[in-house]
Amino acid sequence: MGYRHEQAIGKGEEAQHRVDVVVPTGEMIAELIIVGTELLLGEVVDTNSAYMAQRLAELGIDLYYVNRVGDNRKRIAQLVQQAHERADLVIISGGLGPTADDLTKEAVADAFGLELVLCQDALADIEEHFRRLNRVMSENNKRQAYLPKGATALPNPKGTAPGVLLELSGGKAVVMLPGVPVELKAIMEDSVIPYIRRKLGEENRATIYYKVLRFYGLGESAIDNIVQDIIAAQTNPTIAPYAGSGEVRLRITAKAANESEALRLIEPVERQLLERLGPYFYGYGDEGLEIVVARLLLAQKKTVAVAESCTGGLISHKLTNVAGSSGYYMQGAVTYSNAAKTAVLGVEPELLTRFGAVSKQVAKAMAEGVRKWAGTDIGLSVTGIAGPGGGSAAKPVGLVYFGVSYPQDTKVFGRQFAGDRLQVKERAALAALDILRRYLLGNLGEELED
Amino acid sequence: MGYRHEQAIGKGEEAQHRVDVVVPTGEMIAELIIVGTELLLGEVVDTNSAYMAQRLAELGIDLYYVNRVGDNRKRIAQLVQQAHERADLVIISGGLGPTADDLTKEAVADAFGLELVLCQDALADIEEHFRRLNRVMSENNKRQAYLPKGATALPNPKGTAPGVLLELSGGKAVVMLPGVPVELKAIMEDSVIPYIRRKLGEENRATIYYKVLRFYGLGESAIDNIVQDIIAAQTNPTIAPYAGSGEVRLRITAKAANESEALRLIEPVERQLLERLGPYFYGYGDEGLEIVVARLLLAQKKTVAVAESCTGGLISHKLTNVAGSSGYYMQGAVTYSNAAKTAVLGVEPELLTRFGAVSKQVAKAMAEGVRKWAGTDIGLSVTGIAGPGGGSAAKPVGLVYFGVSYPQDTKVFGRQFAGDRLQVKERAALAALDILRRYLLGNLGEELED
């Protein structure tokens, strides 16, 4: 859930060995102020601050506070003063537009007792922007060329509002950026990040590295319990757990002079963690279960077909989210009705009446049936009760059976999930992918007893 | 994408006639504090604050500041003090988990000089949660039952961490909620919003009403262009457009003494909007295309089967997200390979070689084939190029064909979508649902010419 980008299979080893580089903390403290009444009404989700936070983290800059405030000149000015006291670098996004409720520059000028003056360079850039688009510049766009006295305009290659850099005493600075994400990013990349790098000086850079391990099948508190002594004992690298959707990640962060030293520090800690959590570990970095499964299927040259009941197509959707999925995913059936289970997958009606559609017997027959139907190496099946209706004392909502069929055998597993209909679907789909992963690793675990 | 709650079919007329009640502004000032180091590292985009901001805006509560801070006890405590000075209601999300870096309750206790005490009710709820899941509760989950002295636990129906309500002098309060979005939303809806309504008092309530109209098939700026004169002319009710995922909504907001007066104000504006945008209008409020389609299928007692290629199961997933979907959804096939299209759906190999898998001819054969395969009233098919590979000059990435087969005929449609693999899948799935909706309304529109 929540996928937004390409799922690429990649090389696998890359993700495993990659450490992400970060410069040391403590050199510079930054603070963000996100301006815009629309954000306070919840009409827009703020993605700018996550982008900026990530870029700052990569530069090793500490960020303690992100503030969001409406288009109110006095409140913005007060926040700017407070942030300027707490941080070396204050970055403000939003409120640089041409209309009367865009007040960021006015507020910053207020905060430092400055006046706004016309910047001829900025004005020329804005005029050039309109000329290029063959559009008439409106009078209020001229407002965008006024800067607090002493400030520098940062060119905006994607729009009219220039960014603004105001350098202050004590090596501190305030940066103002437009709120439109593409414009903000362009000015960050072209002007602000180079400025920060110059400020930090090359000699201070690049000595923090991190690596993320991903786990499925144990909750955050269970994982924390199992490895909390390791976490507590570590100072370099440090280990931080965090919960994702249906999974847990551990981030190992090392300070080191270079990448190989960082890997040398991370390696024994990773090994220690995996000794205890190995059965639940599935991958690294930003690679989800479907990508790990895709890589295993391609490496083993195996094909899979999926028979879904309660997940309603979600497993097939996830498997085909990976670019190149036609290399292992052939076909799938969503057999929602009992009649479909029989007609498509050959599940015997007697099994359905005797054990019910949600049973290990039917899960098994579905897995075998879909493998035969599709002529694939592996058949994967899911049948369960997503809710909110259809549950009983013996078979409550959230009960799901899984089958995995392969040339030698067919195995069946059962799980009880919590949550509403969509959560049960999501959790069951992840569990099915994990069963497929474990089969491909020759590590299926114990199936349900008869 | 991004569904988190039950999709209920409901009565339909309810959604159409419902106006949501909002109280006047100025009665209460709120402030949000979003806790989590992962947010300051930019690893996670904060969606909780947009949701909370929206709900608070609907309640007419002013929100001046949203603060984000890391898992740092001292900084959280300082922010809580500052927010408590500026606002009547402080809502904190995150930092209620079971691990040592979850420090919100400790920080709030620090801010007000309180100690943490064990809440037996909260402990019983947590124990019950683990019992229900048949899992062993770990010792550190017990931490989640400790509250600042004098505070009340707010039940968490979706997880272990209870919310916390701390009422303070001067009618002020601090609310703590878990950072997991489904849990946060559940506690907001079940406990926090009812609490706020009680605090506001019945006499202050209910003088702002709004109604949301949903449109598919036109972009936000196109809709804005078509109805901007209506929007500009309105003062009561007002009209605000906002873009959703692949769709646009118009919110009509009326101030009125009571609901029937609000409806009287809204009705002519709604009619004016629908006169111009009627063909693109599909529903009201929080009901997505799949719910509208579900209601039409049930009312017409029609069944549907789906044959998917590039969407890979997403359409079936959406159709089965609606509780009660077994009443109209029988079965679906994800025929990813050409062999599957032929074996399952009876698409003639000659069509595939002559026109290609992504063609109107194959979309048509798939729709007819799936209808026959499943024995349903309607067959719906999708075949296209989700990318990033597989495109050509003649058939670029994002090209998708749709077929809808029914007793009298089969019709075919083509669309070109922008975006990455997952966006193309999502947009194609919505387009397919809209085609099904239009068929059910007897308003299919023009199909592709031969």
C-alpha cells in the first residue's frame, strides 16, 4: 500500500552492500518553517519538509524542529526569530508567491528589522521567465523581486519566485524558498545545497553511513525484546528499530572515516542481529517483499500462479508492481465464489461443503489447482475471511489459510490477522509473499497439522 | 490506493443527502506536535497532520502551528509547554510505542510536573488485544499502559497503544495519539472528536455544513476553468475544488441556522455545477468509484467478472475492497502472458500476433472471453503497457485498452495515461471502474472506431 514509484528488481547484492552516506552530525543545526494556511486546513499534504529533511540528513545536518504556520505575518516573524535562536540555518518554504497573502519576505524583514528593496537581477529573471513563456507579466509579479535588504536572490529555473538567502551575524543564515515542490527542489539542489557544502567545508564531510535491515513476521516490540541488549550496548554503530506497514526495520548507523571502515563497524552488528532474527529477516533498504520474491523467482527461473479469494487480486497486484514481472508471473485467478473455485481450480464441491471455503483443505486444493491451471512451477493460494461480515466463533474475521504447491508437495499454513477488511487483505497479501519467499529459500517452516 | 477503512455500500441516498456539520471558528485554538525522528530524517512523509488539520478545520477549530520534533524527551517537553501556552487543545502524535525511544508520555509528564502511573483499564485492553490475536504480550508492551497522573486512556481499537487525554486547568487539554495512521484515526474518530464536540457545547454547534461532489475524467484546472465564474460569484455557500488521486472534488460549504436551510442554500449551486460537469460527476462524500459501482451492480442484480493484464489484479482488488462484494463479484483472471489470454479467455492466437496483446481487438476478445468464462452478466477487460519497458513509438508506455462485454454487445475504449508503472496501473483501474459505472448508467459514450 502506498506505492508511488517504480519497483525495480535491481541486482540485489547492490542493496545488500550499499551503505548510505551521511556527513557527521553536530556541525550545523537547521530548522524548517513551512508556511501556508492550506496546510493548516489539511487540504494539502506537506511533502516539501520530508524532502528537505532527507537532504539535510544526508548532509549530516541536525534537524530538531519542523514548524508549520499559516499565512500570518506576525506569527511567521515570531517563528523565524525563535528558529534563528535555536538553529544555524533556517529554511522557510512557501509564501513567496505574487498575491497579497504571500508574506514570508515581509515577515523575515520584520524579524530582523530590515526593509524590502527591489533586486534588479531578480526582476530581470522574472521578466525573462515571462518572455520565454510568451506570457504577459502581471504587476503583482514585481513583488517577487523585492528582498530583505542585504539578501541575495537564488535563481528559480522552474518558476517566477526567486529563492532568497539572508546571511546574518555569527555565521547564521535564513533561506526562503517557494512552496511549489519542483521549484523548491530546483533551488535547493542548484543553490542551497552547494551553499551548505561550502559552509561545512569539504574537510568536514561524509563520515556517517547507515544500512537498513527489513523483517517480516515479528512486531516492533517483539523484535525490540529480542535484540534490546544489542541495541543498548551499541554506541557506534547505533541501532534504531522502526515499524513499517506490516513489517519492522532496523537501521544501523555508523560514524567512520570512510565507507570500508563503516562496513567493518556495521558488519559484526548486522551478523549479531541476524543470528537472533535471521528467520524473520528478508531484505535491505527500500526493497519490499515483492522485490525480494521477484529476484528469487528470476534467479531460480521459476514461474508462479496465484489463486486468491479474500485478498481479491492484491497479491497479483503486488507481484506485478515489479517491473519485469512477466518473467515469473504468468497468470492469476481471483476465485471469489465457491463455483469459481470449482470451475477454475477444480476444487471438489465436497471439500467446500464439508470443510468450508475457508479451510486448510480448500487452500491446499486451490494451490494445487492453480498450479495445474496455469502450468507454472509454483501455485500460491489464499482463502480467508476479510470481514466485516462472514465470521463465526470457529472461524473469526481475519482467519486466513495459505497454500503453496510445487512439484514435490503442497503445504498449508494458517494465520489470524487483526484489523479491518483492508488491513486483513494487506496483511494476508504480505504473509502470502513471505510464504513464497520462504519456499524459494527452502525454509518453509512448519505447516498446519492435520 | 491509500484505502485504510472499510468500504461500505450503504444506502446511497444517505451519502447524497448528507451534509457534514461543522461548528463556527474562533471557539477553540488547537496546536499539533508530530513526534518522530524518522520524520526529521525525511524517511516518512507525515500524513497524520493533514488528516488532523482537516478534521479540526471541519470542527471550526483554529490551528496556527504544527510542530514536528524528534524522539527527544527534553525538546518534546519544551514544545508541549509552548503549545499549551498558545492553544487550548494540544494534540501530539507518535512516541507511544513500546520501545525505549518512545517518550511522549514521559515528556508530557515532565512538562506538567506529573508522574507516570499504571492504568489498569489500559493494561486490561492491551492484554485483551494480545489474547484476541493469540499472541504473547511482551513485557515492554506494559509500558504502554502507563499514563501521566490524572490522565484518561482513550481506547485503541486497532492496536496496543491507547491514546491519552490529559485535562488541565483553564479548560485546556493535551491529547496523545499513536503515530500509526489507522490507530490515530480510529482514536480521533471514536474519542477525540466526540470529546471536542462536548467541549464546544451543543449551543455552539452546527452552523456550517458542507457537501462534497466527486468527479472523474477531468483535471482540477479544467474543472476550475469550466466553473470558475460560479465559484467566484458565490459567498454562501462557497465552493472549493481539490484534487484527489485521479479525480477532483468540489466542496460546497454553507453557513446556515440549520440543516434544511443549508440544503436549501446548497441545492441550487449543486444543480448549477452539475449542469456543466454532469458527465464527469460520479458521487458524493467519501464514496469512491468502487462503492458507486457496487451499489449500481447490486441494485441492478448484475454480476461482473474481470480480465486484467497490465493492472495485474488491481481492479479485482478494488472491487473486493467493498464489504458485500460477493454479491456482484464472482471471479477474475489476471492473464499476464499471451498464453494465459488464449488458454483462459479464449483469445485467438491470431489476434495476438496480428494486433498485439495491447490492442482494441484483444481487449474486446478478453472482455467477451471473461464473461463467458465466468458466466456473469458483464465482462470487463484491461490490456495495456504499464512500463517502464515495453513501449514503442506506436504503442507508448501508458497506452491502455478497455473492453466491456454485456448481453447485447461489447464495446472498446482506449486511453493514454501519464506517470510511472504504479500510477499507470492505478489510473487504468479507475478508468475501468468508470467505464463499468457508465455502462450501468446506460451512458457508455463513444467507443473507439474501427
